[in-house]
Amino acid sequence: MNRGLMFKAAHELLAATLFCGAMLFVMESLLAYVLPLFEDQFSEGFMQIRFLQRFVAAMLGSDVAEGLGPEMFLALPWAHPVILALVWAHAVICCTRIPAGEIDRGTADVLLGLPVGRWEILVSDTAVWLLAAVIVLTMTYLGNLLGASLVDDSTQASTSTTLIVLLNLFAMYLVVGGLSWLVSSLSDRRGRAMTVVFVVLVASFLLNYLAQMWKPADRVSFMSLLAYYRPLIVFRDGSFPTHDLTVLFTAAALLWLAAGLVFARRDIRTT
Amino acid sequence: MRIVETRGLTRYYGSRCAVESVDLSVPEGSLFGFLGPNGAGKSTTIRMLLGFLRPTSGIARVFGRDCWRDSRTIKAEIGYMPGDLRLYSWMNGHQALGFVSAARRRDVTKDGQRLAEEFGLDLSVRVRKMSRGMRQKLGLVLALAHRPRLLVLDEPTSGLDPLMQDQLHAHLRQMAATGHTVFFSSHTLSEVEELCDRVGIIREGKLIRDESLESLRRRTGHHVTIGWKKPGSMNDTPPPPCLTLEHRDRDVWRGALSGPVDDLIRWLAAHEVDDLIIARPDLETVFRRYYNEPTETS
């Protein structure tokens, strides 16, 4: 790892990390506090609307038609679209900087003119990104803690269960980051790379949603990222999602490795 | 020792050939001018030397090492300033020096500060607030601060004022005098002529000349201007075989002399001459001559 590259990465990721971390803290504490307050009203209305049931099932990764327990209100703040969008946005912002961002703004020549290997650049940036990820997810966790502390004790999850969900969210975050590195390695334009990743993520969400009601989509739903992020099951059963985590961590590692191989072999053209 | 050496260096972008079979040889301690208009293949060649681009075929070596495989090792001893220089806008000069020092794992801040002082650059200004000339100066400071064995400059003086250009030229000459090698790409011929001792001319991706400036001029011959004492007296006289006329009127002949000057002097002795100028052509004349020659393909 290279100290200079890490300093540069830290400086460039600071604003996005503070912004996303603060937003996640506020949103997570609001959701964790507000959602349980409306449990009764929400349950009455929820049972009437099939579309809403499917949407929530797609978010939580489990069928909720049988009824709404307190676990659902514990899981919702972790799977709310705003939370997922912020977490994904942070990963995409951090992981499309190299090489697409550098080529796009024309600084790749200065960076690669230095005696640093391409793997070294990727590893140094990844180290800083992982640190930023820890900060962002810690803020999310603290927001959840704050929101949950304001509601009554009966609807609070154990710390270990919440940390398992956080680990699952982290694993999903890594996959989004890995995908962003790979797309960025294949691109010269950061905007294009970000768009591609967002399209893949939206498609993944849509597939997970369609899988609730359409058999053909259900058959390929294993390709959806959200198929491996099911906070409701963790809160309901208290089980450790070994399979989901294995799939997510393996996918993240493979995507990152592929990104490194592409970056190390590709031509860098800025003119 | 050859600092830069390429053999049959070729690079295609899809079906378009950007550089074709370039054989370059840059000796240690030389000031090498790499000449050619925009799109001739200068930057592509430089990008292959720095390991940004992988050659389609051929060999590119710097310090005897392969430019693609050993790029990282090579760049430890290279200072590079790209043609279209873009620096990190959030950095100021001090941060840029700190970043380069940390990335190079070598403290270059003292030398960088000295150079900045020499170039009249305020290092406390952020890049985003710098003028083009200031950014160019900072780029030079960053490229020179670690006293590289090879300095690769891609059109470095665009944006610099004449005084700064003179200062840079003096600095580069001093570097070359102490054994450092300068690889200098430009399309400003007067600059290359003033600075470089060796020139490579690239046209449509092909290297058409790589030799010393002096030898290039010698090969091109002399530029001759003859003023006749009696206007019109030479109207019907053919020029000697050694003289190719480019301009001819009643008073004055202008042309290119090939071969030794003696032949022309002997021929002139039989005529009444009012004025005579025999000079080596400037680089611009040489360059234009090479560029106006048809290529095999065009």
C-alpha cells in the first residue's frame, strides 16, 4: 500500500463519507423510531393491499403475507429504499473513481506517471474505501441504536442480531463496490460507469420484486443482489445467514479481483 | 548507453495505425526533440514509453527495461509532464509535493520548494485557483523535483511566458550537462532548435528522421541567396547543377545548395555578384522539407 495514494483517496472520499454517514444516521434513527409507532395503523392498511405486501416482501427478502410481527418493524429500517440507495450510492461514488474517474477528469496521467503499480493503486484505494465503509455503516448502526432506544424495549432487537444484519448489509455493500470497481475498470467515463451500476442495481431490485409474483422471475431471482440480503429472516429466526454471506463475500472478492486484472492490463488513454 | 530505445514500435487503435514501426534511440545525457504536428503519433509513443499503452507490436525500452512490464521500476527514475496537464484541483502546491513525495516514497519537498522559488510559483495557492501558466509551472516542479534520470516533457512550454520558457530551457540544459536525459515533444520548432541536440521527426505515425540536429542540417544542405550586380544579366543563364532554385528574378536568386560550397564559389567566380548569403537552413525549413516530401503511402 502507498501512503500518498491513501492520503489522496482519503481526502477525496471524506465529503461523500461524511454526507452519506450523516444522512444514514438521520434516516436510520428516524425509521427505527417512527415505523414502530405506526405499527397498528400500518398493519390494518397493509393487509388490504397486495401490492404493498409484495413490495415490502421484496425489500425484506421474505413473505410477509402471514402477518406483521414486531420483527418486520425491526427489519424495515435496514431495508428501506432510502437506506439502500444511500449505502449503494456511497459504494458507487467511492469505487468508480479509479480508473474511470481519473481518466475522466484527466488526472490519470499524473497518477500513472508516478512509480506506482496499478494493483498498488487499487489496493491503496480499496483500503481507504473499506475504512470509509466502516464509518458509514457504523453511523447507520448508531442511528438505528438511537432510534430504537426511543421506542419501548419490547420491540428492540438484540445487539448480536442487529450486528448480523449489519454484517449482511456490509457484504451487500461490498458487492456493489466490487461491481463498481469492475465497471469503472472497463470504462473511461465515470458518469457512464455510475449509470451502468445503478441500472444493474435497479434491475436487481426489480427482479426481486417480480419474483414475488411471477414464476419465471422467481427461477432467476438467485441473480438478484437482494436475494442474499434478508434482514427479516435474521430478525425472525435469529439465524446466521451463512449461505447469503458466503455468496456475497465471494461475489465481492471475485468482482474486485476481476476489476484489478482488467485495470492492470488495460490501456490508459486520455487523449 | 541508450536511455530510450524502441524497435519496430507499433500501435493500432482498432484498425487505425497511430504509430508504425518506430525505431528510436536516445543516448544518455542528450536533449532529444520529438517533432511532429498534432496527431502524428508523438503522445502515443510517449504513452507507450511510460507504460500507459501496451504496444501492438515491437519493443519499447527505457534504461534497458521493458516499458510495459517494468513500468513501475522505470518510472521511479522518470519525471513526466503530460501535454494536457490536469492536476488534482483540491490540492495546493505544498499538498501536491507532499503527495508526490509519499507516492514516490522519497522526500522531494525541499527540491520542489527550491524549484518553485526559482520558477516564481506560490505553492500555497490551490490548483483550482491557479492560472494555466501556474499549473504548468507546478507540473514542471513535480516532474523535476526528484532529479529524474530521464525527463519526459510533452509540449511543456505551452502556457509559459517567454521569461519562464528561457528559465526552463536553462534548467534543461543544465540537467543534460550533468548527464540527465531530456525527451522533449513539441511542435514549436524554434524551441526545439534552441534547445535540442538531437531530433526525431514523426509523420503519420512513422519516424522519418532520428539524428543530430547538426547532421540533419548538413544533410539538408545550405540555403543560398545571390544578389546580382547587373539586374537581368543572369536571365538566360542556367544555375549550376549543385543549386536548386526556389526563387529567381532579375536581381536575386534563392535556392538550396547540395554538395560542397566550393562548387558554387567556383561557378560564381565567373559572374558578377553583388551579394551572397550561404547559410544552414533553420529547423523549420528542414521540417517543412521533410513534411512536404510525399510518403510511400500518401
